[in-house]
Amino acid sequence: MSTQQFQVQGMTCGHCEKAVQAAIRQVDPQAEVRIDRASNLVEVQSTQDREKLAEAIREEGYTVA
């Protein structure tokens, strides 16, 4: 399991955080997700490929830098 960080634009509320968490957990139900909305940072501990996780976030409508 590795820790990956994503800069995610567009998270403005708690609902946004939950949507991002749900998207990540669809790819990896065991993922540990920490979100710092103030700095647009999403930290994920997962065994999944970084690009798969980023794509899941993008599919929710957020921009991954």
C-alpha cells in the first residue's frame, strides 16, 4: 500500500469531500482517504494505480492537478 497525494480543484464543501471519498472507494474499498479542503489536498493510501484513482476523481467532476 502506498500513499499518494493529489491536488484537487473544485472541492468547496463537505458534500464535495464525500463525493471524492466515494469515488476513490469505488476503485479501492480499502483505501484510506484524508482530505484537506483548505489546501485542495487529497491524500490516499491505496494499492491501486495512481492514474485509476485520479480518473475516479475526474469522473466526479473535479480537476486533478
